[in-house]
Amino acid sequence: MQTTGPGERSLQTPRAAGLAGVVFALLLAAAIVLIRLGIPEGADAITPQGFTDTARRSAVRTALALVPFAGIFFLWFLGVVRSHVGDAEDRFLATVLLGSGLVFVAMMSAAAAAADAVLATAHPPGSTPGLPTWDFGRHLAYTLMTGYAMRMAAVFTCSMSVIGHRLGILPRWLTVLGFLTALTLLFVSSNAPWAELAFPAWSLVLSVYILVVGGRAG
């Protein structure tokens, strides 16, 4: 952020990056919806012979193409979250917030890369994918996304809610929503379809709140 003299206005990074948070939430939600539409039964129900529908494969490939852009916008969103917290942030919780956010992006990118790799290598023209390759790839991608990435998202959500509650920078209803989202991601997302949408929904609400607060401050 550019430093300005007395009486001058600084760059409004919360408003600019708050828009990035909205874009991230929409991109991640779109990717999750496309994945669920393309693979509604989950990883265990998919067989290489059964996954031949062109529309389903296209939905999955489109979702995988959206994931890198969602990760890029999430990094901007992470920046505005820390900017919104300000200099009074707790170093311990700030470290957890930053670390969990970076690991979330890494896990999400790894899951997309694994899924893209198995689609590219398991479906060469005129051949049937081998079962070992298919089983390893689908379980790796599915576990990284619904297991590890969503749990890191839960840590990110919980730490942000704790920071917001301690410093009073978030309203009570938003901190409660954050804790409920974290519990959903920790204990429900691996078993309940569509539960992953809780994270982009919370991110969208938080981004809109930061935009509103930034607009009032401006």
C-alpha cells in the first residue's frame, strides 16, 4: 500500500481486493458445481468405461480450467483480508490464517492437476484407461479436494472468525457464520455432496461485507 502524507488519501486496497474475493467465490462455486454435475456419484462410483459421456467430461474439464484462476483471485482475497485486519492482528492467528490459505491454494491446485493428468493419460484416443492409473488418479484428486483442501479452508475460515471476534472487526453474525462454515468443512464436506459450497458462500459474504465497510470508510 502506498504511503501518503497528512490529508492525502491512500489506495483503497480493501475495496479493490474485495472484488477479487467476490470473483474467487464465484469461480470456486462454479468449479464445484461443474464437478458435481460431471461426477454426481463421487469418485468411488466412477469407472473408466462408464465415464464416456462427452458432456460430463466437458463439465469436469471446464471446472479444472477454472481452478487456477480461482487460486489466483484467492491470493488477492487473502491480501485484502489481512489488510482489513490491520496492524492489530494477532501474530499467531495471522500466521495460521496465512499458512492455511496458502496450503489451501496448493491443495486445490494439486487436486486439479491430478485430475487433469488422469483425464489426459487415461483417455488416449482409441484406448481404455488402465484400472490402476484410473483408480489412483481419481482417488488422489478427490481426496485432495474434498479432504485436505476443504479442511485447510476450514482452518482459514475459523482463524479469520476468531480474529474478527477478538478485534471486533466483524459483526457477531458473520463470526458465527464463519464458525458454522468451518465445522461444515471439517466434518461434513467429505461425506455430504455440495457441502463444499459453504466455503465460497462464506467468502462471498465476507467479501461483500468488506466492500461495504470499505465504501463507507471511503
